[in-house]
Amino acid sequence: MKNKSKNLQIRELTLLNGLSFPSDEELVMLILGSGSKGHPISRLSRDVLSVVLKSNPENIVQNLTKVNGIGANKALAVAASLELGRRLNRSPQVTMSEPGDIIPYIKSYSMQSQEHFLCVSLNGAREVISIRVVCVGAGNMAVIHPSEIFAEAIKEHASAIVVSHNHPSGNPHPSDADIKTTHELVEASQLLGIALLDHIILGKNCYFSFLEHDMLS
């Protein structure tokens, strides 16, 4: 009953204050509508959000159905909401002219307790083709291989990429491993003909841009 009341309260507050009012977890609660036996809505939404942040479009439904309390219908409802958001945001497409342009679309990862490494693929007009999760919880940039990062960009015929990862500590200053891996990615980008435009490290309410600090050479 407590969780049901909380969900009703979130609905009422959202109707009163607009869709920018709920947190990410509360938005998932609104999509799910209710929990299930033994799986309260608050915990279910937290588990679903964790899976969403680790998944890409082609595997999100499969990953969501592995969450206890989430069946095919709820998994499809979450996936459909995300796909609709992606489609609407493509028109007009996001264009990157400087590092800050991409931040609004990846900033949700800045608050995660695990490291998420992302690759943003762009076309020749510097429009975003996709934003993909390459890996989660690596803990050490040195273990990420360039082939993992460029694989999807090659399939998408991208002309450039931006890579990004979050520092759970909140401090976006690059480590030695971050710098080493970035230099390896620059070398790989030159060989593959896919430009590496930037490596952005997300901190809490701040970021570090290798481009802005002239560290991509």
C-alpha cells in the first residue's frame, strides 16, 4: 500500500508540475504503472533504470525481461517509450559543433555508481547517429580495446565519434589510464579514417574535455 500511495503521489505531482518534475526512477515508475507481488514499484523502477543505462536498443527488451517482476509487456512498454523518445529527438538531429553540445544527452550517466563507457557516432554533418554503451564497470580504461569502440561506428558508416565515460568519484580529471587509452583511440581513428572529435569525462555537474584541453594529439 505504501508503494502504491507513493506512485499515486508521483502521478499527482507530475500532473501538477509537469514531466520535468519526476526523477529518472520516478519516470520509470510512471511507465510501469505498478509493481508486482514481492516486487514493489520503487525497487522495480530502480532495477529497470539500471538495466536501461547498461543496454542498447537491440538488446534492451531481452535484458529487461531478466529483471525479476518484469514480464514481456512491461519490458516492451519501457523499450517503446525509449524508442519514441529517440525518434522524436532525431528531428531535428542533434548536431555537435563543440563538446558542450552533447552533454545534455549523456549527463544522466554522470550520477551512476559504476563507470559507463559511451561511444557517440556522428555523420559527416556532425549529426548524432547513435549513442551506445560500450561497457559498464570496467574500472580501468586500460582494459578497453579500440576495436570495441569503433566496431559499431564502422557498421553505421560514421565519419566521426565522441567517446565519454563517467567518474563515479565525481572528479572528472583524467587518470593516466584515461590519457593512455585516448592516445590509442586517436591512433586507431587515424588508421580507420573515423575522426575522434573528443573524449569527455563526466563528473558530478562538471566535465573534462580532451579537445578543450588540447590533449587529442
